Amino acid sequence: MPTALSSAAGHDRRHWWPLAGLVAVLAGLLVWQSGLLDGSPRSSALETRAMVSGLPSLIESAIARTDPAAQQASVIDRAGLQLHRLTGDHIDELTPLMGAAEARLIDIYQHIGRGEHRQALRLAEQLVAQHPNYQLAQLVLGDLLSLQVRPVSRLGDVPDTKAAAAMEQLDALREESRRRLRALTERPPEGSIPAQFLALAPQSRHAIAVDASRSRLYLFENQGNLDGTGTPRMRLLGDFYISVGLSGIDKEVEGDRRTPLGVYYITSNLDPRRLPDLYGAGALPINYPNPLDLQRGKTGSGIWLHGTPSEQFVRAPLASDGCVVLSNPDLERLLRTVQIRTTPVVIAEALQWVSADALSTRRASFESALESWRIARSEADTERLREFYSSRFRAQGRDLTDWWARAERDLLARGARDLELKDLSILNWQDADNTMVVTFGEVPRGSSRGVTRRQYWILEQDGWKIFHEGNA
């Protein structure tokens, strides 16, 4: 694990949006300097729809999402998400989950959708005054000022000669706006959880899931196994906008500027006083590359959840060198909430949301193999136990032959003793392979002490096999 300062040079070198905010402000200044802003709108999006061509404007998008006549009945999409109208009641339900600044931005969108442009303008001015580095809010303010005197053809609608110098930044801001709205209208149903969380131990008081396709990070509270079936019950605490790698996701090699996909754990909490301003309010490193990544030959290091530099409020949807980047207020909420070593972090291209009960069959089929492993280990049956380990096994730099020789000696020296697996967490990752990340306390029956163990299992042709094992 690199130190905070030694790895700083390997993270997020680019500073985005240097021109986008200026262009947004310029759009407003042009209106003021023309002496045309008198507090009464000269046109509205509804009146000028026929005049607008090209991409939908911020105004059009907001109206389309708040107009009940434009909405279909709620349905569940293929990711398990439910479609919602962007109504006041719906926003009120989501506001406690969102960052405060994002909630205020969405409130502005609602006023725009209702044609309340003067109120939207006042709120946008207040938001920008409090967060002058919030580039998307600056852009919305610029559009609202421009809307007083002319149609707005799209978010960030400034003269082409001014916009050309910042086209990349403007396009990214438009994409940020689109993803924020999408995250509000496509919601996980009440009580649903990401499909990776088969079981969570009480020690994992919180869990994190990242949906890269929607630029969202979901923070959960583990409410425990309330019904005695092993089914995890998780309450959604936070829902935050995030940025991922400049080149996208599925990290393969050092320097590819991609964010890894998989199941990870937070390993430490870095002191922001020892970090460059680039990382904002702090950083939470994760254990990339994990044993599955290493098995696949992936390289790189220093993947963190971290904040933004003081000159920015958030980053573009694709903007980091591989880290997951939040606004500083949202990161501060994570820092106050999560624990190191016990907080799992799932990073997926697109999360699949399911009811917790729907995971029981998948969990039970794996727990059968895990129980068989426990029995063989309890009985010190080395021949039977050896069958649970994959030929691809690697641990502490040793292959299965070297590792097993020592493990077998230790097991025979200890002899048979009944073992319990306590505080079990099971996280399922499925891509080309079906794998399980399993953490538990291995405790001799009747004892209060044991070893916390973490295993990585993979489904092979002849059943579940362990390809990595070590202490958590």
C-alpha cells in the first residue's frame, strides 16, 4: 500500500472545468450588460419549444420529467430499478439521501419544470453564491439568465464562439446533468439491495455500492439478519453523484486511467492534512488489486474513494485516473460513517437490484459447500479438505503445492476440533467467472476467540473451490 504522499502523483492529474464556469457566468453577464434583465421573463421554454432545435434544453428536460402527462406508469427495468415521476413528493423522499447541494440543484430543476423561472433564478444565485466552484450550478444559472431574453437551445447555451474553447467541458456538464436526473427517476424499489450482498456480518455496519453507468455511490446501513434466515437487511442512507476513470471502467494495468470492477474493502482512512489539495476532504483506499484481480494478472495500485480540489465542487462523470471521486461534503459524510477493514465496496458497471429474499437460493447453494469445508477442517480430514482448493490457488506469493504443505502440517499438529464460522459475510461477484468473497470468524466451539479469515472461492466445473485464503 503506497503512502499518501508517494502515490499522490499517480492520481487524477487533470483539473477539469477551467473554462466551463467562466462560459456559464459569461452567458449571464451578457444579459446584464445589455440592460435587458428587468425581473420579468421575456420568453419561456414552453413558448419557444417550436423555435428550439438540436439537443433538449435543460428547461425541456426538466419539464418532460415533471409533467405527469409525459410519464408512463411506473415499471421495473432490467436492472431492477423503478421509474418515478420527478414530483415534489418523490423529491422530498430522496432529499435526505442526496448531498445537500445536489438536493438544492434538483429543487431548481423542479421550479424550472413548473415554469417558475424567477424563483429558480433566485435559488440558483443562492446556490452559486454558497458554492462558487459548483460548475453545473453555474451553468444552470447562466441558462436561466439567458432565458430572460432568448430561447435556450440546450444546457450551457452560449454563443458558439465562446463555447468552442470549452466544448469538452460543456458536454461533460450536460452529461452530469443527465445522469443526476436519471438517478432521481430510476430508483431501487423499497427494500431492494444490490445482488452482490448475499450476507453481511454485524461487524460490517455499513456497505457501499457504486454504479458506474449512473455515476452513483450508494451508502447502506447493515440492519442485521432480522428474520433469522441469513437474508441481509440493508437501509439506504446516502445516494451520491461520483466520477470514475477518464478511460472508463474495468481496470487492467497500471496507468490505464480506468476504475476497477469488483468486490473490495476499505483498508485505511488517510489524513487530509497529509494529502495534496487534489484529494479534497480526504481519502479511503480500497484493496485493489484484490486476489481475483491478481489471479487475472491485473496491475496498478492506489485506488481510493476521495474528494475534490478546492477549485472544484465535483468532477466530470469520467475524470479520474481510476479513483472514485465524490464532492467534499459527500465524502465527509462517508468519512463520518464507514469503518476501515470491515466496510465492503462493490464497484459495478451497472448494479442489479433485487429483493433481499431473492438471494436466499444463491446463498444456500454456496453455504452448503462452505459447511462441507468447515466439517473437513474440523475433523482434520486433510484428504477431503484438499479437494476444496483450486489448482489456481495463490496466497502469500506461494502456489497451492507450497502453501498446502505448511497448512497440512499445521492442521495435523492441531488435530480435530469442532470449529464454528461466526459473523459470516458473503459477497458474490459474477462476470466471466462466478466468485465469492467470504469473511468469517473461525472459532473453536466453546471458545470466545478465534481468527478472522477471508477466502476467495470460484465456481469450477466440479464445484466451488478456494483460490485464495488469508487473515482479514
